[in-house]
Amino acid sequence: MSKEKIYTYTTRETSEDTRTFTIKSDKKLTYEEVTDIYQDGDMDNEGKEEAYSKGISIRFDGTEYGDSESDIDGDFIEEEDNEK
């Protein structure tokens, strides 16, 4: 029984994105009220203004994707070894 070497590679990808909502209200809102409203927001209808409650509407304006990073670790074959 021969022992074959197993190579394991670990990958990680980190990305940042920003979701933007616009909330309109006919009265002044508290920070907590605004937080509750946008956390209840529907991200399936981008650009569509929807009634949230009497006098308050919300619109999901979209997601802006930022920089991403990739990292791969492992025991790699050298380029020159690959050509043999």
C-alpha cells in the first residue's frame, strides 16, 4: 500500500460592500427608528420606493462592492517543476 501525499490548500476571500437605503418621513425620526426601518428594508426591489408605515417610505438604492482580497496558502508546485 503506497502512501500518496495529499496537498491541502486554504483559501480566504475578504470583501466589503455597502448597502444604501433612502428613508423618507413626514416626521422627525430617532436614530433607533431609522435603524429599525432600514433593517426591515427589502433588498429585492432595488430602486423601488415602498411604503413602510403611515408617512414613512423606504427605498433600497443598491449595493456598492468595494475592494476584495484573496489569500491562498499551501505547498505549491514551482512553475519550473510543472514544465517537466
